[in-house]
Amino acid sequence: MVELSDSISHTITDAYAGKEYIIQVAAKDTEIGTWSDWSVAVHATPWIEDPLPITSTTEGDFPT
């Protein structure tokens, strides 16, 4: 379980390639302090161990 604050996304960095994970989320109201119900479970399997580098593109890369 990972607790985050004021975040709308989270990247799981320690997942193993080829292993199936079940992911669920819940939210906590910071003013009232109560937790929501858990989301529906999602099954996910990472397929690469290291992320591919992000490459930038320029206008010259696109056909005109």
C-alpha cells in the first residue's frame, strides 16, 4: 500500500516485467478524514523492465 497526497497520478517503479499485479485505489478526504470505497480491481502486467527513453520530435519529422 502506498499513500500519496495531493497527487492525481502515480508511477509504479518497482514492478517486475511479466508478473501480474492487481491494482486498486481509494481516496481520503483531507477535511473529513474518511476513506472512499476501493476501486474495481484492475489486472496489469508490465512487459519491459527498463523504460524506453523519451525522444522528442521536431516539425521536420512530420510530413507536410
